Amino acid sequence: MTTLVIEGAAIATVDPAGTEYASGHLVATDGWITAVGPGPAPSTPEGARVVDGAGCLLTPGLVNTHHHLYQWATRGYAVDATLFEWLTELYPVWARLTAPAVGAAATAGLAWLARSGCTTTTDHHYLFPRAGGDVLGSTVDAAARVGLRFHPTRGSMDLGQSQGGLPPDEVVESIDDILAASAEAVARFHDPSPGAMVRVALAPCSPFSVSADLLRESAALARSLGVRLHTHLAETTDELEYCQDRFGCDPIDYVERLGWLGDDVWLAHGVHLSAAAIARLAATGTGVAHCPSSNARLGAGTAPVRALLSTGVPVGLGVDGAASQEAGRLVDELRQAVYAARTRVDADGLAGPRALSVRQALWMATMGGARCLGRADEIGSLEVGKLADLALWRTDGLGHVGIADPVAALVLGAAPPLELLTVGGRVVVERDRLSTVDEAAVADDLRRACAEVRG
């Protein structure tokens, strides 16, 4: 039995009551939280590791609800382009992806996520070059090396340019091949057991790169296998026009016809949503991965977060692919989400400072993300019986000392250094350095992968 005790830290539990302690303790035994409360731990088992949390803020580990890890090999392309222009430039580059290159990119992206307080991440991988090898398996292997809880998705595209889609024909697959590969990915990687490190979802890419048949059949397959569903939706005005021209409706109406709303679905972006669309998401329990930095980088706009949260839609945060958000740091998205919400103009005028609070931003990055991924009973808050996925942030350095509210220090201040990051009690980051992989070696591997993909 292994025991970790953290004492003397400010604690934001993100439990349903929003409980916080100015100085408290947390005890984790064999990777699960067994005690959390004010003051010092009532007892410390012999042999326990005791961490002095004075000067730190303890939060749940952050949950990243949307990413494309392969894009770590293609950062800095098409930096002044719209989404459709950006995709058009990058699809031919991504056609050169191989399993080793994807593995190197994924390892680097996951390592950087860990350095930014992330303990659980998804990955939307939808590109499978014919000679690329086991690209999905390479991401799962990378997550195991870095030590993050991983929710990879078996993405797909079947609508190439010759059929009116955006991607070139050489990067799309047939529906039969996609469905077979999707079922294989679930059988190979998905672990439904409590505390699982890997859970798989199915994720056709977007309305402009997949057919209605693929969306419909993927939803049926996912539900027969007991896994979740994910896709991009309502990201840009171009997409709205595409759906209106081709299907005669907006994106939410389109996917609802195909069985794509429900509490087993989370959608990436949701920037352009009508009040009626938001009501349908709320009524069905469909989640949204809010990606404020990526949406800003591509000039897509910002999601109506205030309306989504006020109607009860599960909203998590996502860094999105590093080719459209080169920083790739999840902790930065908390501040970006606050700023974006407060400057968005809704139907009722400027949203203002009450549009999104710092604690709502922390909730989205933790419990909101856990809800999107279907793991709210295991992660996302510091409560007895949940997994010891913990982020201990040092807030007594020059950049944060004296900030009256430690949660504001985390959300609005510069990203604090990590004193400790654990996943199921296992140390992944300590004193702001990775404990699981060699950062210099990871960077060297990424450098070679970038050169390979660049061609």
C-alpha cells in the first residue's frame, strides 16, 4: 500500500459545493483519494510520502477535451489563414505522417500537456495515410510513456474532394474500412474498468469531411460497443454555410437527424450556436469542448460559454491541435476562456466581467472536462473515492506572491510552476520537471519528426 499526504496547501476541491480550504490536507492511498479537508492530516501512515504544500494551490488535475497530437509535428504553418485555408494547406503535409513521426509528436505534446497541469487528455486522430503504419497505436504508446490518462478517438474521413469534401482523396478511407478499424481500436485499446488509463471513442472528423452514412453508422457502432462519440461542429461561418447549402439546416440540426446528440457525445468548438441549438444540447446532455485559443488563432470566434453553462450544457476546455494553437498549454486556456467570454458580444449586449468567473473556468478545466469524457464519477474534483489525479501549483514565487485569491492566481496570473502532478498517485511532474520521460530526448525525436513530415 502506497500513501501520499499533501499538507498545508490552499485547496480548491471543485466538488459540487465548491469547497475550498485556505490550508488543508489530502491523503491518497494506492492511487485513490481517501481524505481531504482543512488543517493537517489527522494521521500519517508509516512509510507515507508527505509533501509540504505551503505556498501552493492544490487542484484536480486538468482535463483536456480536444486535441490533435499529430499536429505537434506541423506547428507554424498557415498562421494567417482561415480554417478552410489552413486545412487545404496542411492536408498534403499530413498525408506524409508515419507511426514514428506521430509517436514523436504525441510524446512531445503529451509531455507539454503534463507540464501545464493536465492529467487526462483526449486525442482526435482522423488521418490514416495508407503507408503510415500504426499511427493510433503510437499515440497510445506515447501516453503510456508520459503517464497521462488517455482518451484517444478513432477518427475518420470518407468524403474526399472528388465527392465534394474538403480533404484530398488520398487521406480518406471507405466506410467499411473505417467501421472495421473503429471496432478493432475499441477491442484493442478500450478499458471500461474503474480507474482505466485508456478509454476509446469514435470520432468522424466534421460535416465537410465525412458523409451522413458514416456519421449515422459510427453512432450506431459506438453505442453497440458502449463507447463515446466526438466530432468537430459549428466551428466557423464557412461550416454553417456549407451545412445550409448542402443539407438545408444548421450543423446541430444536421447531426441530430443522424443520432448525434446525447449524453454520450461531446462536440469540439460549438462557436456558432443559435439559442435553439444550445437548448437542444442542454436537453440531450451533449457536451462541448471549448477551445478559445485555437478559435482565436483561426479567427473563428468564441463559443457562447455563458449561455451553454447557464442552460446546463457540460462544457470542458481543449487546447486543440498544436498546428492551430502552437502554445499547447492547457492551464493557459483557463485565462483565455475568461477573457474570451468577457469580450464576446451576445444578443443581450457585451457579456462583461460576470460572463465567466475564475472558478467557472477552473470547473470547465476539471469537472466540466470529466463530464464531457464520461468520467465525472472518477476525476475532475478532489473528493474521497476519486482518483488521485492531482495538480499542486506553486503560488509563492515572484509571479504570484501576494495575489489575494489563489484561484485567481492560477487562472488570471502567469501559469504557476508545478510542484507536483500525479496521475492515479503516480508522480508525472515534480518541481516543474517531468519524471517519466527525458525532455531533451523527446525534443530531439520531435525535431526529426518535423523534418520527416515537412519532406
